[in-house]
Amino acid sequence: MRLNSVVKITSIAAAGLLALSACGTTTAGSTTGGTEPSSSASSSSSSPASPSTSSSPSGASSEGAGTSSGAYTAAAWALPISDAGEKLGNLKGESFSVDIYQVATDVASKDSMFVDKETKENLLKKGDPVVYLNYVVTNTSSADIPLSHSLITPSAKYTDWKYLGGMPSDSSSDGYKKHGLSSSGVKLKEEAPFVLKPGESFNIAENFAYTAGKETEIAATMTPAAADGKLDHDKKEKAETTVTLK
């Protein structure tokens, strides 16, 4: 079977796409999806929806230390926790958990770099709908977890996504600021290792092309930092779950 592939407009984006499709890990929790194309896959673009937001916290991108929201306590190096939006689900690794919130829908501020190889159509055009998900990651173990700059970064992909790699997103930082979110999760001037103590949390958000009601696979990989600062691949964990967008 010939795989459909995504042609990226820049060589840098192409390298990133290949890296996304080549990762192998040990998986905890349910496993779905993958990089094989689905014959029933539909386009990621849908008819534009009116932008909507849930009540975003006023201090979501401030520099306060140890700020908590609800049941969460932020790590000293992390931005304050936002639990705004509707909780879609949760995934659990051996030593961490991730709560998944759908915070807002909006429209893309510009064309993405992802183009269908056959149709030459951009997979996320300016004005197409996007959705913002926020992930709250918590250390559920009894030991500190030292993290590199890669942190524990969940990512979403529709279960019928037919292209290799991830889904297109709006790369502008303005949307994150507008909805009280962060695509980094870390306060400015903080340096690795980022030690996530037992019970502490951090949050990190992403956006991608939005289709309401779509089944979406959320995967998160955690590779802690070793004493020498390098990644300790022997302790890598991966967890996955499937949620349905509202």
C-alpha cells in the first residue's frame, strides 16, 4: 500500500516530520493509531467555526512560583496551572499522569507549512478552525523526576489521520496568549534540569486543525534527564489515550 505523505514547504519542517514518524518507545496504557494511513481518513480542514473560549484564568502566563489551580500545585520553574476549559480525559504513565482540557476554538492566523503531496492543498489554511488543548502533567510517583527541555510533551493526532507525522497547527504565539495558555510551560530564564517533585505539576498547550466530534489520540513520552544531563532512555515512559473533541 502506498503511504500518503505530507510535503512541507521548508527543509527544516521536513526533518521534523521524519523525526516524528521514527520514534519507538515502551507504552503504558491503551495503544491506538500509529503512522500507517487510514483508508477512511478525512481532511483535517472543516468548515470554519465561530471562535469560542472558555473562561481563561487571568494569570495563566504570569511568572508566579508554586501557583496552584484546583487540585494542582505548579513546580517552582513552571508557569501557573490553568484548568480552564472542558476536561476530555486523562492518561497515565508509570510515574506521571496527564489531564487533558479542551480550552478554546479559534481560526488559523496564517497558512501552515503542511501541503498534501497529491492535491497540493495546504492542510491548514488561514481562517481554518483550530482547537487549543491544554495538558496538565503531574508527577504521580514518590521520587523527583529531572526533566530536560523536552519535558513531558503530549501531542494529539486524529485516529484517522492519514499522513505521516503530526497535524498542522497555527505557529503564532498570539493565540496562546489570547487564551491564557503556553506552548512551553516553563518560566523565562529557568534552566534544565527541571525537577518535577512528587505531586507537582506543569502545563503545556498545543493547537491543531479542528474538526468537532473527532476521535483523537493523545500520546505523551517522558524521558528523564540523567545525572550528567543527558537523557536516560532506559527510563523512558510512554502513555496514550483516546478522547473525543467537543
